[in-house]
Amino acid sequence: AQTVTQSQPEMSVQEAETVTLSCTYDTSESDYYLFWYKQPPSRQMILVIRQEAYKQQNATENRFSVNFQKAAKSFSLKISDSQLGDAAMYFCAYPSGTYKYIFGTGTRLKVLA
Amino acid sequence: DTGVSQDPRHKITKRGQNVTFRCDPISEHNRLYWYRQTLGQGPEFLTYFQNEAQLEKSRLLSDRFSAERPKGSFSTLEIQRTEQGDSAMYLCASSLAASIHEQYFGPGTRLTVT
């Protein structure tokens, strides 16, 4: 069965510092996508970054980057120069088949001023 | 276009009552999804539409749940005879069939069953 695991329920980071959120997944597929979504308090979930499994290069979006280790089935999110607005729940997601997402349990990120 | 919208944002109901939620997807999106999110958990897939056809229902979707998407536009999710265990955030998302799976989420409807 396809699963997504986020082992860090909560993380804290000082403003302007760097933090890494972990995600592991299990799949027998060879070609797939992975996503990180951000859910701010009382606001809707938005896409942070996506990774295509067939691409060896790690995805980067401004201050957000991933460390994708396909063999280890690991997909961590690095946030550089953390800002107060980065405080949110972060979910790792794996699309099962062609449509439905399987989400991890999330990591609550606190940014300390 | 302002994104995916959901109505109502909050609903409090007594056990045993019926409730209906509405989702308006991004206008050109032909795929629509419903998820349920309980406290401290990630969203769990409930059901999926491509245009007006409901193509998959999760086993989480008991007989008390029904979803429709008439004319392939907005969708409704109805829960009959609500139970306290139905208390959750119900999320709607939409996407283009041709997109690389990126789903756009609405703000959710928070249901509280008392």
C-alpha cells in the first residue's frame, strides 16, 4: 500500500534560520510526483513545491527546496531564511494513481521572532 | 477567477440532522475532489469527479454520504443522519485533467456535530 510518513509533528525555527521538514513514502511506482503543501491557520492549503521522480535535480522555489532521495524514498523540504509568514502546517503528498492524494499527518512549523 | 470556494465555512448541527456542503471549483477545472481532515491528521480522500461522473468513492464514504456534481460544475456533499464522528474539516479541491496532478484547494467547511 502507498503510504506517506511525516515523523515530526512539530518543528520550531528562529526567524532567518533554515529548517528541514522530513517526509518518507512508500510506493512501487517508478514514475510519480511528490508535493509539499502549506496550510496556514484558518486558511486554505497551497502548493509549495513539486518534484518529479524521474528528474534527478532537486526542485527549488525561491526559499524552498527539496532533498529528494528516490532510492531511500525520502522527500524533505528545506526552508531557508525562515519568515514569520512561513508558520503553518506542512503536508507531504503523494498522488496515488492519476488523481487522489495520500497525505502525511503534517508538521506544524513555528517561526520564532 | 478567485479560486476554489466552499460554502458554508462553518456548520454546527445536532446529531441526526442532515447537512449539505457546496464546492465551486476553478471554472475550467474538470476534476473535483472531496477530502476530510480531522484534527491532527492530513486530509483523507473521499471521492472524485471528472466532469459530472463520480469515478471513485473511498470506503470512508459510508452510505450516509452522497456527493453530486450536476453538469460538471459545482459539487455538493451531503451527510445524512450526522454522527459526532463526522465532525471534521471537509475540503474540496479541483484540477485540470491535463495538469501534473496539482490540486487547488478551497478553504474548507468545518463541521461540528453536537
